[in-house]
Amino acid sequence: MNAKLYAILATVVILVAAVATYSIISAENNPDDNRNEGNFSIVDYRGKTISFDTPAERVVSLGSAFTDVISWLNGESKIVGLDGTSYKNLENAAELKIVNLGALDSINLESLKTINPDCIFVWSFPSYVANDGIITNLENNGFKVVALYPSSVESTMQSISTIAKILGSDEAAEKSLDLQNRIDAISAKVADIPENERVKVYLQIQSGNTVGKDALSNELITLAGGINIYGEDTTSKNPTPNAEYIVTQNPDVILLEAGTTQSETVNSISAKFPTTKAVQNDRVHIISANTMTASPSLIIALEEMVSFFYPNL
């Protein structure tokens, strides 16, 4: 019985060795088999599979959040074109000779053909995906489009991973791990705060609106241990605030998003809501511009929020 078992095992070993030897010889004699090792594909927000022969070397970003991700990954040298907002926000855009493509609804297709990008990153808004939308138009003109829609912290991390794969970033894994660790550290810091001791927050963004249940900024407030007084509003991601409601809710903290279009200041908002705890306790704060966005910059907003909400933690 043992002799038979040994014979079977010996046969298996010989067969495995033969297959391995054949594979090595075959690879050496057929170098074409190795040419596709760089081939990969991603699935974008639309569920569309997009294939690449090699990492992209020339990219266009039509969304400031995606531009922020590319910059964070030290991939700015690969950017050949940007939408107007991204171009304005990227300090060295002119130095890098990046083409300013302007507003999305008026992008010049001939300019895009001239810079010849390997792919274009764009938001997967319903109007963009529609039959007469910008994504359809770009693809009909032969451009490779990657449509993304990061709307939460988790989907932002997924978006970062997708962009990093397309760029062939060597730094993505380490940087993403560090980013996730910083997010987790904030969650752990506020985890034991009882619900009835969490601060109530009113946030006014640059447009003058606030943020509702489905907004990324609402998730950031929650992660930082706060309770958004508009956090149950499902009418819009950015509902119009009501002064009477704000006074009734009596927020502990008022946040104003910094930015060129922000019409309020600490003094002006304080004058509007003098009876709130936030104003009476000098807890009206400015949060950095362009940080409550679907990019690595969200960690800046998170860390600022927790320092405003719980300065003694």
C-alpha cells in the first residue's frame, strides 16, 4: 500500500516539474507572451470596463477633486489639460504648460485632440452620462473617459485607488494607508463620546447653502464626532438654510467654509445668530477652502473639525 502511494506521489512530482519546465522554456522562446504584462483594466462608476496597455502618461482632469488626487500622488507631470477650476487651483499649472480647457460645457474638442490624452477623468453626473452629455460626446470623438463619482469617504478611497492604478503610481499604497490610518485615528478619538454630549454643528459652505444627509461634508462632520443640524435633510445635498431653524436648533459650533465666494465672516454670521451657543461661547470657526471634497484633502477638513469640536481631546 505504501509503495503504491509513493509511486503516485513520485508521478505527481514529475508531472509538476515537467509543467514548470515547459512554462519557463515557453516564456523564454515566446517573448511576445510577456509584452502584455502591463495590460490592465478598471471599472468606472458607470460599470464600464476600460482597458489600458500601459499606465497613462498623458491625462486630462475635468474635476478639481481628481486633480487633487493626481497632485497628491505626485503625478502632476502627467497632466496635459485641466478644467478651468482645476487650472486655477493648481499653483504650478502654467509652469507645467498644462492647457486650460475652461468650463466643461464649452470645452474645445480640437484642443483636446491636440494634447492627445491617454485618458480623461470626469465626474459621472447624470447630465454628463446622458446621450447628449459631455461623456458621450467625448467618447464619440474617440477619447478614453474614466467617469468617477466619489460621494463618501469610502468611495473617495476607491477613486484614489482607481486613479493611482491608471497612473501606475508607486506611492499610492503607502500614502493611502497613511491617509486611512489618520481617518481611523479620528474615528477612534471620538468613538466613546456619548450621543447626548456630541456637539451640534451648523456648516455654511461657500455658496451660502448648508449640507444635507447625502453630502460628503455631512459624513465628515459625523466622523469628527459632530451632529449636523441639517444631517437628516434629504431634499438636497446642499439645502438652503433657514435662519429661524438654525436659532431653534441652537448649534454648539458654527463652521464657515473659506473661499472667494463665501459672503459671510465670523463677525457677520455672529451678528445673525447672537443667541446661539456657538456665538456666545466664541465657537464660530473657519474651515479651510477646498478641503471638504472627494480627495485626500478631506483629512484636513476632518482634523480641523475635530479640533474645533473637541479642543481638549
